[in-house]
Amino acid sequence: MSITEKDRQYLWHPYTQHKTAAPPIAISKGDGALLWDENGKEYIDAIASWWVNPFGHSNRFIADAIYKQLTTLEHVLFGGFTHEPAVLLAEKLMQILPSNQQKVFFSDNGSTAVEVAIKVALQYFYNKGEKRTTVVAFENAFHGDTFAAMAASGISFYTQAFAGMFIDVVRIPVPVKGAEEESFAALRECIRNYQVAGFIFEPLVQGAAGMVMYEPGHLDKLIEICKENQIITIADEVMTGFGKTGKTFACDYLSQQPDAICLSKALTGGTIPMAITTFTQKLFDGFYSDDINKALFHGHTFTANPTGCAAALASLELLQSTVMQEHLTRVNTKHLAFQKHIEKHPKVSTTRVLGVIFALEIKIDSAESYYGNLRNKLYHFFVENGIILRPVGNIVYILPPYIISDAQLEKVYQIVEQALEIA
Ligand SMILES: *Cc1c(COP(=O)(O)O)cnc(C)c1O
């Protein structure tokens, strides 16, 4: 049996309706921005494998760090024990995160990073004996697929089966151009009507919504309103973190500092599943007590896995290297040039660029659904042409590994332009 046949027999894939989906492509090798399937067909990974891979596939530098750690200390429990890779990684993150971030909590993936942040926000007020149980989130937000993360997420087809089973979340509009005042007013209204504990947001770019972008000054304003009302602000940097927006974190564009930050995806350079939620000293102190019941009773078996920490340390070294910073600038410059070239195309309604993220919206006559025909037609066109892109409805976005070559990037642009002809 081929890999694909065995897959059909045994596996259940994410976000997949198995009755109607095309069989998955079996990938057997990766190198840099390229992937090869079992028949040797080559693909450019133009979405960094769901935004996790900044430095290319099968990166030797990270692989060596992982091997070294695996053969020194692969894993040890983190309750009552600690280890050097965890403290070094925490120390390193303190140097590059907004200066108010003081404590690092480890988990396994973006959803758990969010779950931890929301639980901390809710328990912080519980520990103080203050009744605050509502979380504010943006419309069309995506924060993950576990329950609190789903509750905070606003894209309904991910969550509709579970409606009525969630923690209390109220939604406000994203302060995109023209909706700023509405967004500020909606937040103020929420604060008047509910006991708001926290506000969670994807800073500057809503990834799963289709790379929807908004200005830092408007997020500053929302954070400011929260601070005036002692509401805990949570920046979900799971997608935006580690260079995607052109700066190390999207929060680096802000004047205000959030109280908690969620990190995952590119944290380990796309190698080992790991996540981190960071907090201010003030939040940590809200759990610091002689009373055991005030502790944060949350943990995962593989918390602070040393191998993951070693991969993250190696990744951060790569990210901060001059070469990688030059790649970030180079990809951004090329995106801007392509934007200029394509924005007047009759089939294009809008384009946007931030850092290594490029997105364009295709003009459509009727409202196409997220998994609508156009989306599928585009997806298969890209795959046939050896480009891995996953359009969101009528939105095509590119978020390549930073090390993608100019020639590879040109090919991606060329195929995207050709795709407009079939749209
Ligand atoms: C992907 C994503 C998550 C969820 O991360 P998983 O590792 O898939 O659980 C949460 N928040 C944002 C902003 C994301 O892009």
C-alpha cells in the first residue's frame, strides 16, 4: 500500500471533511523553502507549513542543537524540577519581549498558550475575590481549538457545534480603517455592561481571518482603555511572533505593553511543538500566597521539554543573526514591489503587506464561503503548479520561510498572478 492508501485506512486529518476532500499529498523530504512528495514532485512551501517555519525545512543548526540536547537530557518532569535549557530560554525571552514581561509559563501549542492566559486572567480576579468572568475578543478572531481558545475565537464554522458551552465572551469589531471609533465604543460598552476580566487579541494581524491588518495606534488605544479599567490584556502572538511582522514581535510596534503574551508556532523554528505564555510580575503575584488554592493548577506532561527549549534557543540565535534580519527586509521589499505590480489588477480588490506577510483579496460577485468553490479551485491550481498556499475564501496570502530565495518568491508571485485568471 502507498502512504496515501495507508493514510486513508488509518488517519483522521485536521479541518478535513474526509468524504469530499482530495487525498492528502505525502511529503517525504524538506530542505529550505522546498518540499518533495513521494513521487519526487517539488513544492515551494509559501506558507511556512502553517506559519511555523521561518528558517527552512530540515535546518541543520537547529537539528544539531536538538540532537545534542536529546543525547544529554531529552526530557524531565517540570513539577519540582528544572533544567538549564528552560531557564536560558526564559532569560533570553525576557531580553527581547516587552520589558514588563517577567514570568514564563510553558505549554505545548498555541491553543494551550491561550488557554493558560485566559485561565490566569480569570483566576487572578477570583483570587482577589473580585467577580470578573467575561472576556472581550475581536470579531473573526482565531485563538485555537481547545475550549477557552474556541470561546475567544469568532470564526463560527470552527465553533458552532459547541455554542452555549463556552465561557462568557463578548466580541468587539476590529479597528480596521473606518471602524476604529466603533471598536473603541464597543469596548467601552462591554466594560459598562459586563464584569470584564480580560481582553485577548491578535496584535496587528488576524491570521486565520485572512491576514486582516489594523494599525498599532488603534490597538494602543484599546489597551489604554483596558488599563484604565484594570482589565488584563492578552496579546496572542502565536502567529505574529518571531519576525513575521518585520519586528521580533507585533507588540514591538505598540507604545502600550500587554499584560500577557502567547507564543508558539515559530518558537522552535518549526521543529518541536512547544508554547509559552509570558506574564507581568503583577499577574504572577496574584497567585503568590501561603494559600495553596491560589496557585495556578495548570500543567502539561511535556511542560518545558528540554529538547523543545534547546530548539527554541537555537531558533532565537538564528532569528537574531544579521543574515536573518536581512532576509526579513529582503522579503518585505519584494512583497512591496509585488503589491505595487498587482494592486491595480482588475480582479484584485485590496492588497496588504506587513513584514513577510502579503495578502490580496480577489473580487467576487457573490459571497463565497470560506470552503467555497473559488477557494478550492485556487488551492488546487497552486498545488498543481508546485506552490503550497491555502487561500482563506477569496483571500490569497503568502507567508514564506524567511530564507526563501528571490527566484522561489518570484515563482510564487507569478503563479498567484496566473491564478487571478482562473478566478
Ligand atoms: C495557530 C494559532 C493558534 C493555535 O495554535 P495551535 O498550535 O494550532 O493550537 C492560536 N492563536 C493564533 C493567533 C494562531 O494563529
